[in-house]
Amino acid sequence: MLVAALGGSGVIHLVRPRTYEWLVPPELGDARRWVLASGVAEIGTAALMAAPATRRAGGWAAVGLLVGFLPAHLHTFRVVPREPLPITVAALRLPLQVPMIGVALRVARGR
């Protein structure tokens, strides 16, 4: 499931980068470059996790990516409109990282 989520998200990063550009904190610089690089990283990580020989390395790569995405999730609270639906969506995205990181850690540890 994590392979599909990362792989699918990575493809969307490359095909429709504008979808994600607003998530990049301006302090990081060129949003398009970050979005494209993270898309490539997500696809690469998914590929690593899909192959048995590199599955554990892919799990560690996924942990790194998911932790690395935390600033973008926190950034949404700075830019999302203070209306009930958008702020709720932003608030739900952050805790979803926890189970995803947990799955990635289980893969990394070979469980």
C-alpha cells in the first residue's frame, strides 16, 4: 500500500507539479524544483520497496521522505484559509504521517 501511495504521489508530482507547489515553504527556495525532486525521490523509494532485495533500504528511504515532508505539512497551517473545511483538511494531513512512518519503519526493520 505504501509503495502505491508513494509511487502514485510521485507521478502526480511530476505530471502536475502545481498541485504541490503551494506546500513548499518559501524559505526553501524554488518550489517547482522541490516538487519535481520529491516526486523523483518518491518514485525511487517506491521502486526500492517493491523489490525484495532493496525493500529494507526502501523502507528507510520512505522514513526519511515522510519525516522530510513534515515541514510542508506544518506550512499548510500558515497558508491555508482559516475556513472550517480547508483547516480541517490541513489538520488531518499531519497526523496521517504517523501511521505512514510506522509502516515505513516496519518495512525498514524487515517486519
